[in-house]
Amino acid sequence: MPTTTARNGSVGPAAREGGISTQINLPWPKAIQIAMNSLKIRFWRSMITGAGIFLGIAFLCFSGIPLLIQYQHHAIRSDQATYRQIWLVIMALLVCTVGITNAMLMSVSERFREIGTMKCLGALDSLVMRLFVIEAMFMGAVASLAGWLLGILAAGLVHLIQGQQDITSSIVGQSLLICVVVGVVLTFIAAMLPARRASQMPPAAALRTEV
């Protein structure tokens, strides 16, 4: 049986099975470019998928500002209202994560033929998974940033109406860091299952699928 190797020099699954003669494992810059082009083509689908994390992060920022203010003044209350607020934030983020996973699974289902074509042309499983993860994380970062902006503006408006001026620049910076990191991490976790499903799809089965 002839030996086949991937373009990065490693022996891929197709080589062990005697299938595709050359497998493709693109470098990160090229994979990022392909993922960005895919997001542009599916712009409205990406907007719908990102809307979940956008709203979740906006709610996280708006609800978390009072907690950050309490933490900064070393006056965190352990009352029922605080616990209820924390619980609502956690539930909102869990709902967003489930929504992103569902949207990504639908995206994978709509792209069965595209995935099958890439794998028939020699794309490694890791490349297919990398493309989906890059798409999801970029979408999560942008949606998280936009959600933080909405949340901080809403919180600032409420505090302004109430005559309070306790949202400092340090709180703004902390909230930005927390919101973006949480949004990207949740999007990454939510995208792992759909990306893994796409990468393990047999090429022939993907091409035969009617969507």
C-alpha cells in the first residue's frame, strides 16, 4: 500500500487507509482568511448566532456593574437580592451557550456538502474543526464587545438618572475584560461539539446528504 503524507509532513488518516493521496493542513493565517470569508458569505446567519451572546453579555455587564462597584468598595452584600442577581446572570449565560451550540449545529447541517467537498479534496479533520472554531470565536469576540458596549451604556444611563457617579474608569476596564473573556470562552465551549461533529463526518456521507 503506498504511503501518503499531509502537506505539513505528518501521516494523516487517509494515508493509513490508502485513500486520498494528499491531505491539506493550511497554516493559521490562511485558515483565518477562509473562516472570515465564510462569515461574510453567511452574514445574516452569523448575526443571528451572535445575537444570543450579544444579549447575554449585555445582561452580564448591566447586572455585574453593581457587583463590581460593591467589590471595589469592599462592600459586597450577601443578601437574597444579590444571590438572585448572580443566579439570573448565570442562567442567561447558560441559555446563550445552548443557543450558540444549536445555531452552530444548524450551520454544520447546512454545510454538509461543503464539508464533504473539502474532505474529498484532502482537508484534514483538524483543519475542518479549526475553521469552525475560528468562525465561532471571532463571532463571539465581536458580539461580546458589542454586548459590553450596550450593557455599560445602559448601566451608565441608569446610574446617571439615579444621580450616582460611581462607575469609574477601573470598573469600565474590568467589566470590558470580564465580558469579552467570558463571551469568547462560552462561544469556544459552545462551538466544540458542532466543530467536532463536522470534522468527523465521512466525506461520502456528507456529499450524499440532502439539506
